[in-house]
Amino acid sequence: MILFDVAPIVAAILWIQCTWYGVPHHGQVMRNGEVYNMHDPTVIAVGVDRDGEPLIPLGTKLRVCSPRACIIGKVQDTGYLGRNIDLSVAAFSKLADLGEGRMWVSVEEQ
């Protein structure tokens, strides 16, 4: 499987752009059928391909790291075409200040 048309997901560490999503989505049903909780530090959403399929399969555990910290989460939702990774407010705030809005993170499958 190719991750973001860059490298294989298995045994790979990638540096990709990461953003966060919060209030407008809080309480909405995610792609996996669960309700999105922006306070849950384990929620990860990934971009989709041209057919609307997640670039990383739902349920995949990922370790996401910034220079400040790391989180381990599960792909539970999908974002937009071409978007790399979106984290819940709680997950992003463990890695950086929310005001940054976007950052580079390393991502590897767990």
C-alpha cells in the first residue's frame, strides 16, 4: 500500500503536514461510525484518494510525533482530498500550541 504516494506505510517513518479539527465537527459521526470528541487525544483523520477512500485504512494505529511530544492514536475519520493528517484538538495540543494551526510531524504505523 502506498501512503500519500510517497512511501510504503509498513516500517516507514514519514514527515507530513498535520492540522487539527475541532468545534464544527464535535459531536458529528466520524467515518468509522463513532461520534467525534475533540477532547479525545487519540483521534486521527486522514486524507482521501480520488475515489473517497482513506489514504490509510480506518483502524490503523499510528504514532505521531512533533519535536515536543508524541501521541499514539487510531485512524477513525477521513478529511479532504490531498490533506495529510488532522488530529483532534486534544491530540494536536499535546504536540504543539493550537495557534500554530499546522505543523510537520513524523508518522509511523504501530
